[in-house]
Amino acid sequence: MRKITIEERAINLGRYIIETKETVRSTAKKFGISKSTVHKDVSDRLLKINPILAKDVRKILDENKAERHLRGGMATKLKYQMEKKISS
């Protein structure tokens, strides 16, 4: 079995993020690598390998960043709703 190169990994990560619109965190979890590695691959390495793909990935990462505070608020709301159900 052939080990994939860093360049192939960067392309695979970029395509995955575009197809699924996933966050860096969930992409890292899916591929079993760190968030730092995902970010480095799709931000720096991918820009040198495939600038068009990198640009598309950047759009999704920027959208995710803009929505981050909303996701955090929803997670907190759900947490307290579950706690309230359990205690009642």
C-alpha cells in the first residue's frame, strides 16, 4: 500500500472541505490529523499546489469563521436545555 504525499493530502482535504462545507476541526477529526495540519495544508500548501482549489476552500473557511459565534451560541443553548430537562 502506497502512502499518500503531503500534496495529495492537501488536495484531498481541500476537496473534502468544499464538498461537505465542514470546519477545520471536523475535517481534522475525520482524517485523524491535527487541526494545525489541516489548516497548514489548506491554507499554505494548497495555495502553492492548486491556487483555484485553495481559493474555493478559503471561501468556505471564511464562512465557517463568520458563523462560529452562532454555532457556539446554539451549542450553549442546547446544553442548558438538556440540563433543564434532566433536572426536572
